[in-house]
Amino acid sequence: MKDLGSLTYFLGLEVHRSPSGISLNQHKYASDLMATARLQEVASVDTPMKLNVKLRKEEGDLLADPSLYRKLQVSQFLQTLCHLHLAAVCRIIRYVQGTSARGLFFPASNSPRLATYSDTDWASCADTRRSITGWCVFLGDALTSWKSKK
């Protein structure tokens, strides 16, 4: 084994240590995502989606070249890739750009308190009428695990 010193970067996470605690963020990953989408010079937005937007499978014109959409590793609507879907992904990336310096902070003096929350939205998918459910887990004040699923 070889000692590589203090951990600064691991699996897309930047690690910063200080006497007050440890912080994790994905600023480099977000920057790489912006470069892939060719959105470096575009201003960030305050919300990931516009209010009450519900995307459907077959909505709008199909993309002539869906390679960018696939490079961004998006998993929704892969069978019918439309311009509206790509526009939504680009908006989400612009939101990530504005929040990329934010991250998780684990205070050194924080006593570990575990809290979990969950919610569901019954039959909210316009195409399949499937429900959407989600949950999150906090350790202290830091969100450590979450999931949203149709």
C-alpha cells in the first residue's frame, strides 16, 4: 500500500477538510457536465424546471442527432428523444452550474442524529399514471441519501 496523503478528490467528489469539519461537493463534475453540454458561457437559473412542467414521451419534434442527449447520461425518454426533452436537460444543467459549489458539510462537533423523510404523489405521470415516490436521509444537518422514483 502507498500513502497518497490527504483525500482531496474521490469518485467525482471534491473533499475539503478544515478544523470545523469536512465538506464534499461536485464542482468539477458539474464543470465537466457543462463542457459536455457546451453551456459554459450560459447563465445559471434559480430552479431546475419551470413550474408545473410535465414532459411526455412523444412531445415535440424528434432530435435529428441524439448523441449529445446520450452523452449527458440522461435516462428518461430514451426511446423518443425530442427537442423539449433536451431543452429540459439543458435547464437542469444550468441549475446545477449555479449550485455546483454547494455541497455537504459534516461539522466536527456535530453529534450524529439520523432523520428520514418520505413522500409520494399518486398517479402523477401523465403517460403511465404511475406514482412518484421519494425519500431522504439526514445525518446531522447533512443530506446523505435520497431517492425519487416512478
